[in-house]
Amino acid sequence: MKTNDNSDTSSSANSSAEEIQTAALQDDFTKEFISSKEETEEGYHTFESGVSGYTMLYPVNAVMDQTYYQYRDTKYEAILFGEERKEENYSYSVVGNFDDREATEWIEGNLELLIGSKKLVTPEDFEKYTVGDNDIYFAEYRQDINNDKNGFYLHFLGYIKSQTTDKAIGLEYSSTCISKTEECNLDLTEERERAKKIFHSVRFNP
């Protein structure tokens, strides 16, 4: 009996080790939006909107900011999530604003809202293309904040508008080096691909 007990304990420990959860699932608030403990694809869960408006890919180690989160009925939702990788001196964040109103058809005005007060790009700088049933308006820019070696942010803006409904979401993916004076491999092409992967994954619910 004793041998069997030890075997069971060892087996349980191994099982627990195999079930180590991602940061998204360890956070009580974030996990409310994650559709499954399984990864949808490597490095990503599926995020389900709290107002049932849309789904999208969500990095497994990103955590939602509960204090930022807002919603109004099923027509509006504001989200913010991000991740710090201190060993890589790297961090990113994603801000999103979902809307389900006729006003989403006013593309130029919504692009102005997405750009915000910094005005480092204009609506004319956005590239329009289609992914599935969504029109995507995409722009990017670099924001220098000081003269340090890594004193800048990379910003990627995406306005994703359903072709068949009034649903739309504006997303801003921003990345930077945590320490502006230490080594950091912030690659423009890689960051663009990460941002577009999330933007292109948006699926609006009927």
C-alpha cells in the first residue's frame, strides 16, 4: 500500500507540473475572457469579448488591466492588456475599443479617435485591406521620447470594421524597451507581425 501511495503522489506531482497555467489563466480577471485552457495556436488563447461582440487571439502571458475595463450594455467595451518580459527588457500593451453603432461607418472620424492627441499619423496614412469579412485600416509609427539608445515606442494601429454589421474595434499595439539604456532587441518587422496577427484574428459575432 505504501508503495502505491508514493506512486500516486509522484504521478499527481507530475500531472500538476504538466498543467502549469499560462499567466492569462493564472489571473482571476483575465481568465474570465479566455474561452479554453488549451492554446488556440502556439502562444495564443482565444479571447471572448465580455459583451459577446467578438473574439480574437490573445497572447498566453498577457494580463488584462481590470481598472481600465469598461462596457455599456452590449454596444461598447474598452480593454487593455499587456506583458512585461524583464529578462528580455521588453514590454508591449494592447488597447482596444469595441463599438456596435451606426457611427462605426464614419471611418475618418474613428481613425482620428484611434490616432488620439499625439497626431503622429493622419487618416491618410492608413492602409486599407480586407481579411475575411472585415475591412482593416492599418498604420504604424515610431514615437521617440528621449535621446537614450532605446528611448522610443513602436505603435501599430488597426481599425477593424465588419462588412456586414455595425460592429468595429480600434486596436493599438505598442511595444518598447523597459530600460531605455540597456540592450533590447525591438525589431520593427517582428512587432508588426505580432500586431497584425492579433488584428487579423478579430471575428465579430453575428
